[in-house]
Amino acid sequence: MKTVIVATNNENKLAEFRDILKTGEIHVISMKEAGVAVDPEENGRTIEENARIKARAVWDICHLPVLADDTGLFVDALDGEPGVHAARYAGDPQDSNRNIDKLLGKLEGVPREKRTARFITAICYLDESGNERIVHGVCEGWIGFEREGVGFGYEPVFCVNNGFTLAQMGRTAKDRRSHRARAAHKLGFYLKDIHRIRRTV
């Protein structure tokens, strides 16, 4: 069984990765369980760079398999804002409610058909030797007019094609649709393939 550290201090995100990567061949642990305490500055220009920064910071300490992700929200009517700056759209300290307020304020008066948006997640995986693999997941949708449901980040205002926000969906349904889930499933398939190849060599 391969043990993989998730480079995050976000308990919601950690729980998602535990659910999605829960197999007999992959065991997900937190930074705390790995005895790693680090909080690198996410100053990359892209979500890929930010994911790499977080993964490398943990790997440099423990030299064990690690994954880190970063997500951007790209709204067409705002020329791609907030993009890579989604987590701190309203400035520091990071606050999801203020971020949503700013987003809804900028979209005031914009009709439904022009509120299209997408979440894009990049996951950077480093193996025990530091070799890198990056995978992506995309979730298409649109920005609603008000908060619906209880979720984290922009989930209460990000609607998918069935009209519900990600925050209104159960964990199972969200794990089939979300950007992070799609990227994590790609990584899961990759890790299982590598594990299978190594067992047969």
C-alpha cells in the first residue's frame, strides 16, 4: 500500500481526498499525521505553480510521496477573474464570504446566460524520489445570484448544469462532478497503475 501525504491544512479538502482516493492501494494521511508543519507562500502565477510550491515544501522535509492541489475560478464575464487569486480575491486575511460578496458584486446586473464559469484544479504529485506528475480537473458551470447550500469556498454560488450549487450536492454526487474530484480520480488511476507495474517488475 502506498502512503501519500496531502499538503494542506484545510480539513474539508483533506476529507475529500480521503474519500476520493480511498482504495486498497492508496493510504492518504495529513501533514499532521506525517509530522510535517509548513505553510509556504503561494506566490505562483498559475495554479500549477502554486500546487508545485506546496508539494515541494512538504517533500523537502520528509522525502515521501506527497500531493498538493490548487484551484482557480475563472468567470467569463470578468475576463477570467478571480482565476489563480480565487482564495484571496477580497484580500487578506482569506475569507470565503468576503470573496463571494466581491464576486456577486462584480456580477451584479449580469444575466444568467453570461455568468458562465469553470473551476480548474491542478494536482502536483511528487513520488519518494521527487519525480513530478501534474493532473487537471475541470468543472463547468455558472455563478448563481445568491448563496444556496452549505459548502466551502465558492461552492454556495457555483451552479452546475442541473441547477444546483456544489454546496447543495451530497458528497457522493459532488465527488462525481467536482473539479478536485476529477483531478484526484486521474491521479488515483495513475498511482494504481504505477503500483501495479512495480509489483509485476
